Amino acid sequence: MAFAPHGFTCTSQEPGRLLTISTPAGVFEAFIADVCSSRIDTGTPTGGTAPEMRAIAARHDVEFLRRSR
């Protein structure tokens, strides 16, 4: 399976909503369920991703990349 780096940005002054659809079913959902059940601090937009969040991501083959400017 090949993956491409990507990201999302809310360009409005108001909070945004995002609907994602991922395949195969169950893979990304398991990652999200693990994050939610862990109740960890997931990080901040300016401070980067928390180490605990990166550990959970690694278990699900998810990688966070630094945004290039």
C-alpha cells in the first residue's frame, strides 16, 4: 500500500469541520479509537505532536510529518 503525505488547513476565522473517508475500513478507525481511549494530550499546532501520540501512531503505521513552510 502506498501513502502520500498530505495535510488539512482551516482557512476560515470560524472553526471548521472535516469529513474523511479512508480505505480499507477499520485501519484508520482503529488508530482514532486508540487515541480517544488513551486520553493523552495530542499536542499543539505550534508545539508539534506529543511523544505519546507518536507512539500510538507508530502502532498503527501512521506517521506525522513537520509542515514545511
